[in-house]
Amino acid sequence: MKIVALCGAGVGTSAILKVTAERALKRLGIDAEVTATDVASVRAVASDAQVILSSSELVEAIGKTNADVIVVDNYFDLDELTQKLEVALG
Amino acid sequence: MPLPPLPDTAIAIGVHADDWRAAVRAAGDALEGSGSTTADYTGRMIVMIEEFGAYIVIAPGLALAHARPGPDVLTEGLSVVTLAEPVSFGHPHNDPVSVVIGLAVTGADEHIHFVAELANVFNDASVIPAVAAATDADGIRSLLGANALAERELLS
């Protein structure tokens, strides 16, 4: 399974989202690869992804996708991300 | 992997910022002051927000100001700015911001380790308000588990 963490630059906030998402997936016992990416390459990177994690601000930039888009409010909140991933993947 | 060093020059406490641009500029000035970046990087952090919005406000009260790696990043670095009056970045959930962290990385790969450390630190929801309320640089370093000097300097 592939999950994409999106941010504007691909090096700061998406990396934090990747770390929190990996912890949440571990908690859920789900084996998935989490890739951090930026707005410029999200379409290519997310073409085969099940889930895109993003801020509400960047949702429009994703455009059309078959992946579930999860909007994350607090990038450090393991409970929030665990709950949202469970709903999307469960 | 530990956080990059957080010398006094990388910390600004109780900054008065009129708006989000001034707040981000303060974080950029602190990165520049600690020798991590040049002034160009500060401008690029502001452009990121102009271009993509306030998504860098990644938790209630906390903005992670950053831009892509570039020639204006001299060495990876971190800065911490606390605001005397919280400012709005235009984020739907996490405004207003009272702590701005400036982040400068030289490449996409090596920084993931210290970003993981940042995620560890802030996974405790009490840390952001505690940093916002800190009154000295030592207090902030202690909350973040950061050192004033790089490890190689501590060893020498």
C-alpha cells in the first residue's frame, strides 16, 4: 500500500506528516509505504497511491485523483491521524 | 539523530510581529543570525506561503517556516521565534500562531532524521504552549531537547 504525504516544498511539513503517519500505521498494524512529496510532483507520485495526506490548503492543488484525500489539521497529533487513517483504510 | 544546534542567535523570544510576514521574517533573521542561511532564504520562506497558503501552520499555534534546499542554505539549521502577540496566518484550524520554527535543510534526505526528532518533541501537545511561554533560550532548548552547540563542538 502506498500513502503520500504532501506539502508545498516536499521537505518540511510533509516529512513531519510522514513520521506521524508511519507511527499511526504501526499502531494500526498496517504495512504501508509513506512517501513525502511536493505539490509539483504529487500527481505523478500519487498516481498509484491509496491515500494522500494533506493540509486543507493544498487539497485543490492535488486535482483529480483516485486516492482518498485525508485532510490533517494537527500534523503532530498521532490520535487524529490514526483515527482518520483507520476510517480511510478500514 | 539530534536536532541541529540551537544557539542563542537562533532564538528570539517575545518578538512583536505585525503580521505573518514579519513573524516569518523573524524566523529567517534568526536562521541567518546563527549562520545557517543568507537573507535570500527568508524571502523564499515567505514566497512559499504566498504561493501555497498557510499550510505551514501544522499544529495549533505553531508555524513551521521553511523553503526548499538551495544555495542560500549554508548549513542545516533550526530557529525558534516566540511572538509577544499571536498573529494570524490564515489557517482554518490552527491560528493564531505564537511559535514560529524556522527550518533550513541542505537536501531532502538528511533532514528527515531531525524532522523525526521534531515530531517526537511536539507529539506532546503541552510543548507548544510551553515554548510560547518560555522566558529564556535555555528554557526553549530544554523543551526541545536541543543543544546550543553542534555535537562536534561539544566534543572538542
